[in-house]
Amino acid sequence: RVQLLLTFKNVEHLSSAALGMLITLHNKVKETDGRLMLSDINPQIYQVFEITKLDRLFEIHPTAQQALGTA
């Protein structure tokens, strides 16, 4: 089982291409019964996830430590 944590701690901009890559990665991880977690997303970028309803698709945690605590 793949368990992957992506932290967005220093990310200030997220392009639509990057969102597409995240969705592809999510699907590939799901195919292997794995788990993909995202953390440390700044409020402006998180709004993009909310608007596109991707906050419902991805497992998002406030911090990496909190994500790892649930692993």
C-alpha cells in the first residue's frame, strides 16, 4: 500500500495543470488501495480546492504532523 503525504507549506500558486496532476496521482494511488494526503495548504490555495470541490476528493490536513498522526 502506498501512503503519500504532499505538503504545500511553501506553495504560493497552484496552476490548473498541477491540479490535474494531483487528480491523476490521487486516482493512481486509489487503484493500489493506497492513501494520498495533503497538508499545509495556505488559505488562498485552499479556496481553489473548495471552489472546485476537490476538498471533498482529497484527504486534507492542516499540518503534516496531524496527517501523520492519522496514518
